[in-house]
Amino acid sequence: MSNLSLDTSADRSEHGPSLKWWQRGARPDYRFSLANERTFLAWIRTALALIAGAVGIDQFASHLGPLPLRLGLALILFVAGGVLGGMAYPRWVRAEQAMRHNADLPVSALLPLLAAFTATLAVGLACLMVLI
């Protein structure tokens, strides 16, 4: 059997349960796998942007407010970027597994949290700019 063939139930029983998750199920259309990978990279870019924002506030925004406020805001952005980056790979794995087993794609709890975080951060920074 070639490497490009689909993984059938006969293949799974022949190899036993020791197969890695990416060896189980049918190989998805490469276009869907690549789209899933692009989504993963978008999550990573967003995480890096949050971390870059934290560095920018800490290093270049001394006029933004007192030091404890800047450090607190930078810490929030660092943590948010770290959580987002840390959750990107498990999300990619769940989507890839769902595609391999012809299941519904998983819903991410991070989407509404990221939207709420971004809105809250924007409103908070706008208020801070008006007050200072």
C-alpha cells in the first residue's frame, strides 16, 4: 500500500492501537489540512502580536501612565499571548482529528474569550487615553 492511500479499518486493525493520532482515520483532503494549518498560524500570529504589544507598552509607552499600570497592562497582554499560543496547537490537533474521522469540527471556547478580551482592552485603553 502506498503512502498516499487512505487508512482503512483493515490497516488500523493490522497495526493495532499503537498508531499515532495522525495515522488513524482517513487522510483528509490536503486543502483542508492546509487551511487548518493556516488557521493555526493565524492563532500564533495573534499571540505574537499580543506579546509584541506587551513589549511595546513596557518599553516604549512611558507616557501612557504610571509604571504599575504599564506593567499590569503588559503582563495581561503577555499572559493572553501565552495562553493563545499555548491553545493553538491543541485546537489544530482537534480539528485535524475531526477531519480524519469525518466528524464535526470542534467549537473553540477561545473565540468568544478573545473577542471579549479585545473589546475590553480597547475600551480600557480608550478610557485611559481620555483620562491622561
